[in-house]
Amino acid sequence: MDVLLIDDDVNLNQVLSHQLEKQEHAVSSVTSGEEALKLIESSRFDVVITDIQMPGLSGIDLLKAIRKKHKEIVTIIITAYGTVEGALEACRLGANDYLTKPFSQEQLAFAIEKAVRLNQLELENTALRSEFYSKYAFEHMIARSTEMREVIGKAAQVAQSDASVLITGESGTGKELLAKGIHLNSKRRQKPFITVNCPSIPNTLLESELFGHVKGAFTGAISDRPGKFEQANGGTLFLDEIGDLELQLQSKLLRFLQDQTFERVGSNKEIEVNVRVIAATNRNLDQLLKEGKFREDLYYRLHVVPIHIPPLRSHADDIPFLIDHFLQIAAPSRSIDISKKALSSLQNYSWPGNIRELENTISHILVFLKSNRISYGDLPASLIRTSQPEQTNQIQPLAESERILIKNALQQTKGNKSRAARLLEIPRHVLLYRMKKLNISN
């Protein structure tokens, strides 16, 4: 590695240079911070080792200058006046390590090895974080159709504010993906994004899950436990399927939205946090309002900025681009194309499970695909039947159509019969009866 050594003690410079050269490093040495800065601007170095106390530009000032322009350079501070305060200050400013004189050749070698390894991990982590943020950048989201461009445009605008957002749309349309995009394009992006799927948590536990509890609040509460609101402090809390929240919890959520305070279960101590709430639902909240199952005041608190994501069948122009995207994710090393007939069938299908169903379908096709071309015959049989143009000689039995719809709903809701019934807009007992009659197991 290329190492720059800075110390105003000429003799120590010579000794350390010799030790570093024995470790097979290419060493340049100077006796002042000013000389060091000139060399850094004209040459490339992997590691800078500098004394803290020097005439003129100190090691701390040199460290600040390096961190402004050359974050990739590993920096190690050395000093004969080692204090905890000095170490903390150097690390706070970005030093990768801190050695107190005198130190052994082995200590120096270990410090360089450790600092280089940790710095490399930090650079990789920064690159991965940048790639992650890029994935959720609105300009990279697949939205060629007018309908979806309007959705993305609205999300990009609201991301810059702290307003509550209510995202509506059928299951599988990408409501959570959009919510995460809003968070990661906001000033809260460095803070947590916490998701709560309301129907997946029993009502008896959901209050504790959201607001936390104190020791002894109920049987099994053996210690204090923070809830999702505390975990999301400074960031965003995404409440998925908010339409399933029971009225008692709706009241507590309303109170939080009004003053950003809440109490843990079993406590009367108010806790204040700074959390943005984004909610989503596939249910008709207007209908729930009429039925008295959703609070009107909470609805308007959540409905500050409404965003509706249309079903995939209404923007089929996006399907070819989505297919390319899913192919690149599932088979990045393969160059796969798709026949016109197969693509036409995929675009003519109604996609009750929306984008999630499309992604699962592409994954299913790839499992059995023996070539690098998706043909009509590679499509799942159920999709081929339901994507055919309506012609009298292609009408299939009612029972078969019903079977396909029920199976798609169960697949989309991961076997949750209550949610599947709501998706099909039938009572749960009717769904169970039809499943038994059609011999559908789950």
C-alpha cells in the first residue's frame, strides 16, 4: 500500500518508514501538515499516518482537510500525548484508528490492517446504501403509462413534506413499495421505516405492538417493551391495511396523529415521538364510514394526501417493462426474450393479484423454462384459459372460472380466507362453502 507518514520528529519518521517498508508498504514521509496536503493533492495514498501536535497545521486540522476531499484515504492518528478526549475527538472527525506513542511495530501493522479492512467495509456499505436508495428513486420506478406517471409524480411531491398519506388500491398493486419510496426520498430517509400489517396481528396484541407496554401490563409482559411508534421515531410508520383496525385502536391512533404523543399499555406516562404516518388499504373506506366501522375524524387525518394506485389491468402498457424488470431480477445471468403471442396473453390477462401476481408468474415460468425464450406454451394453464379473447367457442364452465378466481384470491392473500373473501366481495362463510363444493384445499 502507499503510505504517507507525517511527524515533525525526523528520527521517528525514519524509524517508522523503515518499519513500514519492511511490511512491504511504499512510504513517503514529511515533517509538516502543509507538506502533507501538497503531496495528497498531487499523489495517491491508501493510508495517512500523522502526529497530532505539530508546528503549523496540526494533525487534527490535517484530518479535517483529508475528510473533506478524500474520504477513501485511511487515516491513523499517532501522539505522545494520548488522552481519551483526544482519541474521541479524532474518531469523531473520522480517524480510522488512534495510537499512543510508544507503540510496537506489531501494533502499527495491526492498526493499518484493521483500519484498511474497516474502511473498505464502510465504503462498500456506502455503495450498497446508494444502490438501495437508487432502487427506490422515483425516476427509476417502472411507470410508462399515464396513470402510473401521475401516481409517481404525486408521491414525489408529497415526499418532501411530513403530511400523512393514505394509499389505496387493490392488493398487489405496490402500496408498500410506494410508501417506502416516499420515505426514502424524504428528509427522513436516514431514519427507520417501520411496517405494521394490521390484519396479521391479533387485535388483543396490536395495541401493545403499536404503542409498547410496561412490565406487568398483562400476563406475559415480563419487561418494558417499546412499540413500533417508538422504533420509528424520526422516521416513518407504515400502517398496512388500516381498514382492518378496530375502533378502539382507531381512537388511540387519532390521538397520536393530533399531538404525536401516546402511552404504553399499562402506563399513564406520555411519550412524545416524531413519526410520519403513511397508511394503506385495499378496502373501501367510504363504505366503512357509512357502516360505522371507521372513524370519520381519523379518516380525514390520514387522508391529508390521498394516492390511489390503479390495478394492473388498467395500465397494461406497463406489463412488458415490468416483465423485463422481473426477468433481470430472477435471472440476471440469462438473456431471455418473450414471444409476441405470450406477451399478448400476459397483457390480456386480468391480473386479479396485480403486480405481485405478475412477479410470481414470471418466477413460476422460469422454474420450468428450458430455453432463453418464453413461448405461449410456457405460460401457466390457468393464465392461458383466462387470458383468451371472449369467443363463443372458448367459454369455459362457470365452476372452472370460479375455481380460478378463488385460487388466485387465496394465493394473493397467502391463504388468509377472511381477506380472500373481502377481495372477492363475498361473505367468508360463502367462500368456505364454495371451496368445499369445488374441492379447493388450502
